[in-house]
Amino acid sequence: MEAKIMKWGNSQGIRIPKALLEAARLSVTESVEIVAKNKLLIIKPVKERITIDKLFENWNGEKPEAYDWGEADAPVGREIW
């Protein structure tokens, strides 16, 4: 598929057809990384960075029950003493 690089404000841009976005499983407003390598432009999705707020967005504030790890010096398997 052929496209033309056009002026877009102080930058340049290329319109990406919907079929190409769907084939690449990308969507509008998704963040992408653009890399130039060997005269090629590579466009790939940016992995979502998980923030502490995102990690705890559904946490209700309750602490989990304590876990019994057993005695610190107690043998667990086939330890040789």
C-alpha cells in the first residue's frame, strides 16, 4: 500500500488506513513507539505502564489474612542436619 508523507503543522504525517490498523491490532488513540532502523520506520505498540494507582484501583482497603509460614528452623523436606 502506498502513502504520501504530508505536512502537518510543524511536523509531517502519514495517514494509516483502517485496514492496516486492524491487521496490526492497533486502535485510534493507542500509544505507539516509532523507531527508524535501516531506512525503515517501525511502529509498535507501547506496553502499558502500570502505575501504583492502577494496581490498587479496585482495592477496598482490607488487608489479607496473615499467612502461617511455620517455624523458621523447622525442616521442610529432606534436609540433612
